[in-house]
Amino acid sequence: KNFEATTFKASVKMSQHQFAEARELAEKARQINPNNAYVYGVLVDANVELGNYEEAVAMSDKMQQLKPSLESYSRASYLREIYGDYPGSIEAMKLAVQAGLPGSEPQCWSKNTLGQLYETTGQFDKAEQQYADILAMRPSYAFAMRGQARVLKARKQYDQALAVLKLLD
């Protein structure tokens, strides 16, 4: 009957890949406190893992309504990507980037994910810019360096791609 304990237990179940149990616990937490955005995030994630995409979308919408944030926008982006809506996914991830604290790990992760979405849609200049922006704030951010290398590879600049990857050693 304790909201925090039930929510945290649901999070632990998610980390253990016990998605059905996590969903059940998060639903119990939601009954205790239906106005907490975090619990909706757990419900989004559990439903995605269980293949309940329509339910995940409904929980994502509620999460965004309660707390527009990097966490809620990034989940919306992923759901749009699942449905093949890359323009919508990119727009939601841009919102996540804007909502993040500049230079923070969550914002860098969001910018990196945005870069990957740009790569997927063949927008290599925009992807490259995301990775460069991250590296300007965090010069050794491995995920951005790997993204740079992928862009260079896509452009058939193999020697430069390998040089970037060697920096990761």
C-alpha cells in the first residue's frame, strides 16, 4: 500500500526483465497515486517490452500530460519509431533534447539518440552535428564518437572512421 515502495519494486522488476510483474506492480502504484509521472514511465516501458503498444502509447500520453520532460518525450519518440513514424520520432526527441539540462548525461544520451534517428533517415549532416555538439561538451563521449565513425563509414571515409574508433581504445 506504499506508493514509493511499490513503484521502486516495479522498477527493480523491470531491471530484472520481469516485465509482467513490473507492469502489475506499476498498475498497483498507479491506483495509489494516479498523478505521478514516473509510474507512467514504468508502465510505458513494461508495456513496450510485453508488446502492448497501444497501452504503452496511452501511458506515454498520460506521462507527457503530467510532466513534459526529457523522460516523457524520449519515450514518445521511441514509440513513434516503433510505429515507423520517423519524422514524429525525431520531433519528439528534439523536445527531449530541449528539456534536458545542457551537457548532462541524459541530454547527451538524447542528442545521441537523435543523431541515430537522423542516421536511420539518411540525414547524415544533421547526425554529424548532434555528435559534434555532444563532443564539444563531453570530448570523450564514446557513444558520440561511435556515431561519428558510423557517419564517416556511410560516407565511405573508412580511414577517418577507423581513426575515430581507435581513439576509443
